[in-house]
Amino acid sequence: MQVGKILFPITTLGPGKRLGIWVQGCNRFCKGCSNPELQIFDESKNVSPDKILEATLNLEFDGVTISGGEPFLQIQDLKALVELYNDAGYEDILIYTGFTLKELTERNDEDINYILSHIAVLIDGAFDINLVDNVPLRGSSNQNVWILNSRYKNKYEVLMTKDKTVDIFCFEDDIHFIGIPFDGYDKLYRKLLTIRRGK
Ligand code: SF4
């Protein structure tokens, strides 16, 4: 599976302290994509789902969020990843995809159906910069938050009443903002980056 980054703890893309896995590669190139560095596929970023599990299981997370890139362009690995985390006791798996739920179910693909029946939430639809709204967890109003496992209904519904926020990860020469962009997000990012780089 091509993986762009794995971060922990993520608190802005689902309830609790989460493990965030961003796959590498997406062919939509949406204007305003918040992860443009994850659009180009890159074989050098291949890592097996087993290795991902092995490298992360010692972290104490409440759930797993898988984004990208486009997770459903790596269906077999995505299925393996969902199965592995399920087997490790994690049911609260949230996946972001540019496909709609309808497009996915209409394919009637065994692996896709398996994934959809073994995750808690799917947030679907490609980001549309003209439809940006202020609803937590999603970037634009064409996207839907599908709660596929009713056991997580309350948790996610409570989260949907909160304000948008971001997690900030500082690296040597870069800053990653994790979360759904809100008004003023770009300005804050540039300001923090300037401070971080001492310019
Ligand atoms: S579908 Fe998501 S990852 Fe792909 S280009 Fe659009 S916003 Fe970016």
C-alpha cells in the first residue's frame, strides 16, 4: 500500500485520539485539495498493511482514520488494513473517499462491500472548493458523513455539533495542519511556518 504519512494522535478527524493514515495517490486533482503532496502515486512509499499494523499497535489510539490520497484506489490493501485493525480490536474506522457511497456500492465489488460493512464511518465525495461549509469532519457540502455502524452514531453526532479545529504537528522544517480547513486556516499556517523557520 502506498502511504504518504501516518500521524498520532489525531483529534480532529473523528472522536478520541486517533491513528491517522494517509494513503499516497489520487487522480482527481481537486482545486483546493488540502493534501496536494499526496496526489501523485509513488512506488517508493509502498508498505504492507501488516507492517503498518505492526508499527502502530503500541500506540494507544481510540480509532483509526484513513484518508489520502484516495484509499479506494488501493482496494485490496485497504481491505487488508481494515481487516487487520478489526482483528486487533478496532471497529471505529473512518475512511475519507472522493467516491460517493452510491458509486462504491453500485460496483458490487466483494472487497468494497467488505470494507463498507467493517468500518464505522465513510465520508464521501470529492472536495468542491465552491461548496465549502462549516460542518465539522467534512470540507464541502456535497460530502456526506455516513455512519455505517450504528454503535458509533452518538459519538459522531456529538462531534458534528462542535466547531472545526486543527491538530498541528511541527517537524524540523515544516508544519502539518491536520483537520478540515476553516476560515483563516491559510493565514495561521503561514504565520506558524514563518515562526518555525525563524524568518
Ligand atoms: S479527492 Fe481528496 S485527496 Fe484527491 S485531489 Fe480531491 S481533495 Fe485531494
